[in-house]
Amino acid sequence: MKKKYIAIILVIFIGYLLLGFIVKYKMKNIKRNELYTFGEVLKISHVQASRAADFKYFIDGKTFTGSSMDFTDNITQEDSKYFVIVNKNDLEQAYILGCCPYDESKHFVPLEGLDKIPDEALQKKADDAFEEIFNSPLGRFLPPY
């Protein structure tokens, strides 16, 4: 009976680690193939101790939707706009960057997106947020972007 519980806990732990590796790998893949655009928050929800944001973003005149629990700490209002990092090889893979608010009067994003955020301070915040995740204990096991 005890061995059964240990096996179940071990399977759950391995599944959790595997899921963590997949998420971190996707983040590194986005950073390697980064493209920036802007997005609008559609819905904010709280899942356990985390905040999730559903959002829409725009590339090449098309509208995409996404959902993210990462980089959402500063997102407090629906309909607010933030920069979004997109994988240019898979436009449906994206994260909204709650640390990088988008201001239409200051920033211009062409239809095809941008290689970098046009504000150096915001680009540094985005880079630092990714760096923090990549330097986490789990992120260190993956190759650098």
C-alpha cells in the first residue's frame, strides 16, 4: 500500500517536472525567434496564487488570441494594452508582457511586428523577465537561447 502511494507521488512529480521543461523550452523558443507586437487584455482571472490573462494580439492584419499565466503580475485591468512577444515561426505562440505597457501615442507597431520593443527601458524589462525565468533552477537545465 505504501509503495503504491510513493509510486503515485513519483509519477505526479515527474509529470510536473516534464510540464515545467516543456513550458521553459517554449519560452526559450520564443526568445530565439522573437517578434513583438501589441495586445489587448480580454479577461483576467486568478488561478490558485497566479494571475492569468486572456488577450488578443495582431500580426500581418490578423487577430490572434492567447492566454498566459507568465509575465502577468502587473496586469490589473481588462482592455489595457501591453507588448506581446510572439514566436515568428509559430504566430499562435505568444506571451503578453505585463511589465511592458503599450501606449499608442508613444509607440508604433507596423503590421508585420517589430524585432525589438521601440522603447529601450521596456525592452530591458522584457529581457530581464525572460532572464529571470531562464535562470530559475528549472531553466538552467535547458540550453541558452
